[in-house]
Amino acid sequence: SLTESPVILKILQNWAPRVSHYFDKEHYTYVGHQIVIQESIEHFGAVVWPGALALSQYLESNQEQFNLKDKKVLEIGAGTGLVSIVACILGAYVTATDLPEVLENLSYNISRNTQDLTMHKPQVRKLVWGEGLNEDFPLSTHHYDFILATDVVYHHTALDSLLATMAYFCKPGTVLLWANKFRFSTDYEFLDKLCNIFKVTILAEFPESNVKLLKATVRED
């Protein structure tokens, strides 16, 4: 199902990991706003990975194709919150989710970068993939136009739970945008499983950073 030829792009931000246990601040500019992100290498989720830069850049450049204004957006594995902040600036109702240990830094970044903007106030919520979805996010009241995910697939044991979470939230009419650095065979295996469930197309590739940006929707057949 990956038939359409993707655009080949380059991540415009220079991205270099910092070797430091202290909080570092990274500065980004998207949609005319300077965004300051506080990072910590204590957690995987507290560093800005290249998939987040790729998706942020793509959302900024493709606002006609993916108009987020007044749309309900859920980010899973939001990490430092960069993508959620960009979605907020683009006018979405954003719910940014991640594991409990990441939420403090995530909340800090989102509130400091969106507090002076006159758009919908974003929410930050705990979401452990595959756990308590019906209780915490009942489908009767939680329908999302877009699900955003960046660099959520790497060497970890929760890949089946991640897939189940994507399947839970991705209903007819929902668009899943997933950007990921492809390093390992497990990354491609996950993509194969995704293609079994959804209609998947590659929107863009960033060859220098091995990032692919994919769009998935529920199969209509």
C-alpha cells in the first residue's frame, strides 16, 4: 500500500544530542514563533528526536493539506512537547500524552510556549500505551481528527501496545501522522503490522536523518 512516491526533504534544524545530565534548552522556530524546549537525558522522552523536527516542519509547510485549525489533535508519546506546541500554534485543540515520569517536563514546555498565544489551551495527560484506554479516553467522548506520533518506535517491548493504542484512537475520519527514524529491522516490522491494519502512505522522507513520515487511515473496505 506504500505506492505513492514520497517527497524527499531535509530537516532544516541542526540537531545534535548534548551529552549532559543538566537541563538544556534548545531553540526552534516554527510558524513564526520561537519555541524554547527544555530537555533532560534522564528519560528518552525528554530529548527532541529527529522525527519531531520532521513532523513539525511538515505541519508548518503543509497547512493546506493538513489544516489543524480547530481540529482535535492527540499526540501519543509527546516527549518534550515540540510537535504538540506546533499543533497548538496552528490552532488545534491539543491533548499531549506520555508516561507519568515525562509529564512534568512536558507540561512545563507546553505551558511556557503556548501561554501568550490566543488559541485553544492544550491539555497534558498521562497515557500508558494499551492501558486503561476505555476508562481514560472513552470513545463516546474522545474522537480525534489527528493522531500525531514521532519516534515512538525504537528498541522497546511496548510495540504491540503502541499498535493497539493507534488502532484504538484511529477511527474513520481520523488521520494518523507518524514520523520515525528507521534504524532497525523491528522498525520495518512495525511498519508492516501498521500496513496490515491501516491504509498507509509515505508522505515524505528525510534521507539524511533516516526519517520517514507516514500517513495512516482506517481501511474503508
